Amino acid sequence: MSFVSFRATFSRHDLVYIGILAALLFAILPLFLDIFRLNLVGKYLTYAFVALGLVLCWGYGGILSLGQGVFFGLGGYAMAMFLKLEASDPESTKIQSTPGIPDFMDWNQITELPWFWEPFYSLPFALLAIIIVPTLFAYIIGVAMFKRRVGGVYFAIITQAIASILTILIIGQQGYTGGVNGITDLRTLLGWDIRTDSAKYILYYLCCFLLLVCLVLAKLITKSKLGRLLVAMRDSEDRVRFSGYDVANFKIFVFCVGAAFAAIGGAMFTLQVGFMSPSFVGIVPSIEMVIFCAVGGRFSIYGAIYGTLVVNWAKTTFSESFPELWLFAMGALFIGVTMSFPRGLAGLYSSYVEPFILNRWKQLKSKQNLKVSAEQARV
Amino acid sequence: MFSDYTSAELVSIFAMQGFAGLILFSVFVLMALGLAIIFGQMGVINMAHGEFMILGAYITYLLSSFFENNLPSLFSIYFFLAMILAFIVTAALGALVEWGMVRHLYRRPLDTLLATWGLSLILQQVYRSVFGAREVGVTLPDWMMGSIPLTDLVEIPFNGVFVMILTFVIAVSVYFLMFKSRFGGQVRAVVQNRPMAGAVGINTQKVDRITFAIGCGIAGIAGSAFTMIGSTGPTSGQLYIVDTFLVVVFGGAASLLGTIASAFTISQAQSTMEFFLSGSMAKVLTLLVVVGILMIRPQGLFALKIRR
Amino acid sequence: MQAQENQQARKSDARDFVLSVEGLTVSFDGFKAVNDLSFYVEEEEIRVIIGPNGAGKTTVLDLICGKTRSTEGSIKFRGKEITKQKEHQIVHGGIGRKFQNPSIYEDLTVYENLEISFPRGRNVFGALFFKRDDEVDAAVRETAETIFLDDQLDSVAGLLSHGQKQWLEIGMLLIQKPELLMLDEPVAGMSVAERKKTAELLNRITKGRAVIVIEHDMQFVEDIAHRVTVMHQGKVLSEGSMERVKNDEKVIEVYLGH
């Protein structure tokens, strides 16, 4: 992309916001937090990928998916399968009745690696699968739903049902999936131990980098004509359709992008936290991810990231000291945000903080200008 | 999976599982009726519906232990009282929720979905604080415990028949309320043209509040019935919410008959398959089939073709 | 009688018409909103469809643009059957349709409203890599001038007056350069001055295209119509020049009878 069109897409505001975010993620947080806390922030940021996707789907596209955990989970499981196979070499599993297969399979009397696990010996395959499997799945759901003009609450409920189906399936088929505990005890990536502090630092930075890449991609999408079309569809879907657009394709596209973002988040989650389990797939985590996005502001790409950080930070703090209060707080958050602050933190920022900053900025500038003109007058 | 059984055995198995599925069917119908009324009337998705149901279940539990300890002589009829009380309390809570929350969110259906989800989290925590995290069970009066033997393999459980009859009565009452009474006329007027209904003197706010309350009240009765098939815990309701939504959507949101038919199909399919497969796979298969059919026929089973 | 003969004669060479509708029927649960309807629109013709409420006028437009699927009958656009085509394909073929209530994108500016309607980059990746070049800019500005909104380009469309919204939607169709333009009550809710301007606008934009208009305002109909089709209970009651239709016994009965 040429620099000129880059400048057209990213206003000076955007560059400032991206700069602040990058400084926060790359410098300020690592400087002030120990590795345990930083790793926790890294975990939160993996949810921010999902929230970012939701801004596109829900905020811009008007399609609320209550099943983003499915894509987060699929990405995470794909990563976990590769890591688990690496951790299950015949040497370290020699006490099992069938050495060389993951431990949970052995516990469930499975004696042979299932066929769909085989390709996950290869890292390139696993990396491709992380993106392609969830995106393809989203594509299939999207085609089936949007081509038949299913939307709104119906779509929300069906995605929720899909999240529920996948969770039950994963828990029920524990011989193939690790069941309710998930895939645990992941150790190395191509021989590189991911549990050490230095590895956690590197993975944290990788996560931040990928998040910024996704953020820029999301920004490009919203600033393109496609982004304006999504807004237009929210206003009057029929008008867009009768202006010659196949509306369903645009919805499918953002839904797939959202799924791909979520999947990257899931894979980074597995790497940083060291396991993947069905408790990140089902109805409850999926709808929680929606609230991250709603708190940040469903129309704001930057808001999604800050919202995720704030809610998760609050969740950790609360559940450490008052576990029974957390559900009340979470419930209040859902109700409060939807009823009183539908534009979330980003809305508060743009109606209170931003005008203040801009005013100050203008005052500063006019003072400078005064000075300059006064000096010029003296000269 | 059928090859291990003779055909006579298969018939018995289907019949037996069919009767066993009756209570599940009743719970589905009652839950779905409430949801369908609320959704059809106000376009509101009530994610806290499961928690309303559980409130009814807790009330039944409270009454059962109260009667057991204080009025054992009247224990055999406590269940009727429990149902009535469950209806009243959940309906009152429903009216309160409508007043405090839902009425501010009309025309934003996706937002009601999130807000009522928040409500469900709060209610769950309330239950946990009041009743404890452990699941509680209800003792049934003796007369509801028996069963009628039909053949040597097939038995009809009394409580199943009882709940069935009750469900039937409620469904018929709802039908009369919605389609034959003056109130029903007002409800349908509001659904079709809210400003016009207001203009001809219908108090649309009141209609909304009563509808929401009735929907929640029916969920409370569903909770009473629920105590017969499962033990009651703070999060028990959440497990049912997705299934019930699928029942509503599958039946075609506006159709009473469709709701009942789809509740029957889904509960019976699940109950029958549970005999042959593990419970979780039966559920996966049922949900998959429902989602699959909805992808082919998104308007549900019983939707009218309307002029738009 | 004569009208029927005319139609019979025309049927033989349907290809010369921009639009030929034959035997069109749609039923909603047994109720036939449009019943065995036939009519033909010629090049550069302004056809006005009138009729009492519930006569099926809007449904006809819905059927032509693919919003509603017909139960029976055929709709040919330049000799090509379009009853089975998807909505966006019909638009790509050259049919544009304005809705009864102005439907524009209220959150976007007038400029963006027109830009989105510009017929380029209509698939996903086309839209993603769409560039606002000189051609687009010129088309947007020219159209804005035609619809009297050239000084409002940067206003958010939601803030326009009702009449301006109607013009904007017409402009959104114009920029697509359709060969057949269908307008559902374009002057509803407009002031007298706005009506005059709209009539003038319509007369100007029919160059090179056919227009179907649904309208209730008889003065406005007289101003613009080349031919008038009167619909009643899903059928054509009468067809011809305004003069002829006005003196048709059946029409008078439907409008003034009961």
C-alpha cells in the first residue's frame, strides 16, 4: 500500500491513538508489571481479538454473534493439538499403556491416534488450521444464515446453540478432546520451552504485535467503502440490496473476519496460558466476550481493546477479593452498559474527554499563535 | 443401534422413553409459551427466563419443606399451592423487571438480550447467596409417585400424566387469553400497530407489563414441574435457556400450535435418543438437527406467509 | 375494448418494450394481492400507476424488483425474464427502485450516500479496495446538482428535510444510470414548491430511460404522466392517457362510487 492512501486511511487522530496503544502495550505495561501480571494481561489481550471482531460484526455489521467462543476455541484447540502431540513423544509417555499418544487418550482406553489428529504433527498445518478451520466454519454458518436472511435475535440464538453444541461435544468426546479438563500440560513449541519467563515475554510481545496488526486491518476495513456499506446496511438494508449489492456476502465477510480474529486470539491464549478447555468455548464465555466489546464501545475499534482490559482487570481484582460480588458486578455491567451507555467507554471518551482535550489543544495553539504574531508585530 | 433389540422391544422402548419425556415436554412447552408470548408481543428476548423458572422451582422446594415440617397433614396438596404461589411470585418479579428495565429497551432487541443476561447473572448469585450453591430436591407426595403399568415393560408415571394435564390446561387458557379475550385483542392490536393501539385508547404500557408478567409467571409454573425431573440449583435454569429458544424459533415464533408441536418433537427426540446414545450425544444430535432444519427453513415450522 | 386489442397486438413483439409484465399473480395465503396483471412500458415513457389503497400498486413494484416472488406470470425486462433473478442482479440489469418511505442511509453524509450507490465495487473485495477517484467524484457532484443538493454534500443525511430525503433517494438511483426507474410516491409529504421542482426533475431525468411512478396526487399525475394505468383489487381496471382514464366509467365508479 502506498503511503498516500495510508495517510488517507489513517487520520492524525488514528495515528495518535495507535501510538498511545502501542506505547501502553509495548513499553508501559511491561515496565510496571511483573511477568506474572504481564502474562495475565497477555491473556486478557487474547480476548481483545474477539472483541475487535465483534466491533466489526456487531457494531458495524449489526450482527450479534453469541458464539464467538466457538472460533476462539477452534483456534485455541488447533494450537493445543500441535503442542500436545509434541509433548506426547514416546519417550515422555512411556509409562502409558500406549506410549506416543496424548495422556487423556490413554486414560480413555484409546490405543491409536485418531485420524484428525495426525496432520497436527506439522506446525505449518497447525498454523494454517488455526485460521482456516474457524473461518471456514464461520463461512458455512454465514452462508446458511445470511443467504436466507436470518439475522437479529434469530442469528444470536442460533450462534448460541452452536456454542452449546460444540461444548457438549467436546466434553462428551473426552477420548478425542480431553473432555472437560481440555488439553493441558503443554510444554514446548518445536523444542522451545513456552513455560519459562523469557518465553512468556516473547509470547506477550507476539500477542501485542498480532493484535496491532488485526487492529490496523480492522481500521482499514471500516475506513473502506465496505465499512460504509456496513453502516448503510444497518440504516436500511433494503436500500443497499436494491442499490445492487448482495447484502449477504458482506455480512458473511465480516463474520469470517471476526472468526479469524477470534481464532488468532484463541491460539495466542493456548500459547500464553498453556492449556485450552471447553470453558472458553460455551455460551457463558461467548457472551462475556460480547460485554468486553460493549463496555469498550461497540462502534470503536480502540474501545474494544481498552474495554477488554478494563473488564478483565476488574474481574481478576474482584474475584480475588470478593468472589461472590463479581457476578453481581458483571450483571450490573450488562444492564448498565446496554441501558445507560450503549456507546461504552469510547462514547464517554468522545463526548466528555475528547472535546476537553481538543479545547485545550486549541487554546494552546491560539496562545502560541498570539505569541508568534506578537513577536512578528514587534519585528 | 437398533439391531440389538426385537421389534416388540423397540416399540416398548419408544413408548417408555416417550412417557418419560412427558415432563421434559411439559417443561419445554411452559417455558416456550412464556418466551413466545414475550417475544411475539414485544420482540424481547428474555435471557433470564431460565432463572424465572428456577425461582418457581425454589418456591416449590420451600413450600414442600414447609409443609413437610409444619403441616404434614396437608402435604398431599402442597404442590397445587406451590404452583399458584410460583406463578404469583415470578409474575410479580416479571412486572418489576419490565418496569425497571425492559420497557426502556424496546426496539433494541439485541440489547434486551444482553441486559436480561445481566439480570440472569444477578439472579443466579442471589439464589446462591440465599439457597446455597448445592442443588436441592423436592419430595413429592405419595400419590404422585406411582405409575400405571400398561404392559410388563411400559409404565405410565403418574406425575408425568399430572404435569401433562396441567400443561394442557395452561396452554388452553393461554389460547383463550390471547385469542378470545378482550385482553388478547388488545395484545394483538399492540403487536400489529403500537401507535395506533395507543391512539384508540389501549394502555400499551400496561398491556406490555401484563404480558411480560404472564410470560414470566408461566415460567414459574414450569419451575414447579421442573422439580420432578431435576434437582434445583442456582445455574440449573441456564441449561434450559438455549433449548427453549430453539423450541420457540423452531415452532415459528408467532404460533402457539407450532410452539407445542416443536416442544413435543424436540423433547421426544431427545428422550428417545437418550436410550440408545449417551445423554450428551443425544442432545448434540437433537440440537444439530434443529439448527440444521432452521438453516433450511428459518421461519420455523408453522409460519404464515405474510404480505410485506 | 380498444385497449385490450392494443395489448393483444403488442404481445406478439414483446421485445420492443422496456418492460413487459404478463399474467402476473401473487397470492399471500390465498389472498391474491396481484391477480393476472399485464402491462407494457415503452422506451422513454413515464407510466403512472394509480388506484385506491390496497389495489396492489406497491406489490407490483415489489414483484418487478424481486422483493416479492411472484406465484405465476412473467416479467420481461428488455425481452429477458427476470422473475427468477436475485435482487442485486435485477439492479445490475438496469432497474432502479425508490421506496415509499424515503430510505437513505441516515448515519452517512449525502456524499457517501451517493458514493455507495455509484455502480462500481459492488462485490466484497471490490468494496474493500474501492477508491474515491475523479470519476466517482464527478458523478457524485453532478448527481447532487441534479437533485438540488449540491450545497449539502457534507451534511449527514439524517438531518435533511423530508423532501430532500426523497430527492436524495432519487439521486441514489440516478447515479446508477438505470434504464427503468420505479418511484413509489415520490412527492408524498412534499410542499407545493417541492412538488413542482420534483415534477421538473422527473421530466428532466426521463431522457433515455423509462419511468414507472406510483402516485396519488392527481395534479402531479397530470403534470408528468405519458400514460396511466389504473389498478383495482390486483387487476388493471383501465389504461391509457390521463384524459381517457379520467372519463372511464369504471374508474369513476371505483373512485367516487360506493
